[in-house]
Amino acid sequence: MILSRFHFLTYLLTLCFNLNAFAEKAWQLDLKGTINPGSADYIISNLKLANQSQVSAYILRLNTPGGLLSSTRDIVQAFNESNIPVIVVIAPGGASATSAGALVSLAADVVIMVTGTNIGAAHPVMPGGENPKGPVNDKAVQDTAAMARAQALKHGRNVELAEKIVSESLSFTAEEALRKNLIDAVIPDEGKLIETINQIKWDKKNKKIEKPIVHINPVEMTLKQKFLNGIADPNISVMLLSLAGLAIYTEISSGFTLVAPGILGLILFILGAVSLQMLPINVGGLSLLLLGLAMLILELFVTSYGLLAIGGLASIFVGSLFLVDSFQLSEGVSANMLGPIFLAMILVVAFFGWVIYRDSRKKASFGMEALQGCQAKVLSLDTDTSGTIEINGEIWNFRSTVPVQKGQKVTVLRFEKDHLEVIP
């Protein structure tokens, strides 16, 4: 009986081992957010590794408002060079593959959309946030449309509509995209994903999955990729630049004695600059933001009675709102995030304004002005209206408007070139 049980267990383990040996697996990456250098590195590096690891298929779960065209081209090129099938799944319900996301989808071997998602609106937008016009518009649109046509033609999709996604910013629901031959399948939920992939007629594609997919292994971003992808958020960009400005303002206000805020400010400014390189920036918004920071710093050196500080804060607030081209990304800087940052800036500027005012008052309490109104004692007389007095341990020449006596108390009226004017 014991031997029989042992053989039975061995049989089960062997069977499980054999099933796992023949089970086909796919890697799945999840991109939620903008297409930028960080997310592009995540997609491309893992696709290369998947090819080297002989993974049966590479799945990109996509939900993006768009991103940088340069990063998009890198991803499209990687998709075309892949030896294993690349599958884009636009999910979950309510997600979209907009702008650059539509171009990435067109480059995939298979595109599957979950019900309730949409794809399209890939008209190019200039980095400054404006729709290009004239020859610039023709060049940008035609170049991007050609990329869309090339990918649609390569993968047997509707070439005409792929071009109109770019030239006319057309968008489609999942069901519309399927009817118009822009995608390969629509599923009610992601629970049907493996079944749908296995039902795809791979003989019509450039690449094939030889055996049915059984396992889908999720692949996470590395720490570096998470960091780069994280700072590509427009809210993070504004926060980094604002905090950098505050830190630098604090260092200058302290007379360059604190050191730490200056170092922190430079680090944050560099990170903010890196972040801006990953986003479509509105030049006007960036100019207002930098102008506001310059006005705050200028307030430390110019007596404007707070006008420069008020103007600087207003400029920073408005510039932050328009810093990122929200039309291209379908998202901008959140006013809810700006509120606490703006309040912090007001408090810091108000604090250092008070410190500077206090220090100026202190300075007025030293030197010749500080002697006015002080009491002194007559030490010696040259005449009955002149001589020397002692004040705060110092000896001064004096002149009085009326006669005084030695040892008498006098009050200082004002400072003249070589003496103090006093009265009894």
C-alpha cells in the first residue's frame, strides 16, 4: 500500500512536471501613463529579454493618453524587430490608447481591446503645445501619418483609417475599431484574454504562436524605470521645480550661509529639468514659471514693497497651470496639487520677508542713528557749551545749545560731522 501511494505521488509529480514543460508562457507588461523615455525603456528592454528567453509571446497591457513621439518611434522599431509575437491589450474597461498609444498599437502583431475602451486621436502636436500650421503642420502630420500607414500595411490593417487617426484625429470604440479592421479582437474582460489569444488565426500574421498560451507572467518595472516614469508626471515636474525655487530662494535669503537648501535646490532643479525633457512642454507656461522664480529672487535685492513677490507668486501659479501641454497628454497639472505648493511658497516668502524686515530694523539700531535720543554724561568742558561726553562707554565731542556743567546729564539730539548736538 505504501509503495502504491509512493508510485501514485511520483506519477502526479511527473505529470505536473511534464505539463509545465509543455505549457507555453507569455510575458505581460503593464503601461499606465505617458509614453516617455522611462516607459519606453521598460517596454523595449523587456522585449529584447523576452526574445532572448524564447518566450512564446509578449503582451503589453496599455492605457495611455499619449506621450513623446521620439519614445513612440523607439517602441515601434522594437516591435518590428521582435522575433516573437507582440500583443497589445487595451485594458481595463474605460482605458484608451490615445495619440502615441494608437501608433504603438498599430505596430503590434495583434491588438485586443476590452469592451469600453477606445483608440485613436494621434494628430501630432508641437512641443510648445500649439497645433502646427503651414509647412510645419504638413511635415509633422505627413511624417506621423506615414508611420501609421506603414504599420497598418505591415500588419494587414485598414491603411486609410490608420492615416485618418493621425490626419483627422479620428477615435474609435473597441467595437468600431474591430468592424473597421483596425484591431483583431474585442473581449468583455481580461479573463478571456488567454482564450482569445489562442483563437487568433496566427497563420495570417507575420509571427506565430506554435503552442497554446497557458501562463501569463507579469513583468514589473525596475527601480530606475519606475523613477524615470514617475518624474515624467506633470505634477511631479511642477513640484520639483517649485521646491527647487523655494530652496534656492531660502539659500539666497540666508546670505548663502545655510548651504543645505542651496544643494537641495540644485538637485531638485536638475531633476525637474530631466522631468521636463520627458513631457510636451508649453513654452509660455515654462517662461511664466521661471519669470516668477526670478521675481522672487529679485525681491531680495530690490525694494518693491512686496510687489515683486506678489507678481512672482502669481506668475508661478499661472505658469504651473499651463506648464504641460494638456491637449497632447490629455492631462495637465492638478490644481489640487498646486494649492499646497503655492501655500508653502507664500509662507516661505512671507517668513523671509519678515526676517529681512526685522534685520533691517536691527541695522537701524546700530551706528550713528542709534545715538539719537540717548542720555550721556558730561566728562569735561572746553567752554560752557562744548567738551566731551561719555555715552555707552564711548567718549564723544559735543556741543550744546545752552550752557551745561561737568557731570550733568544731557540728551543727544543728532550727529554732526565731528560732534554730537546735545541738550540738558
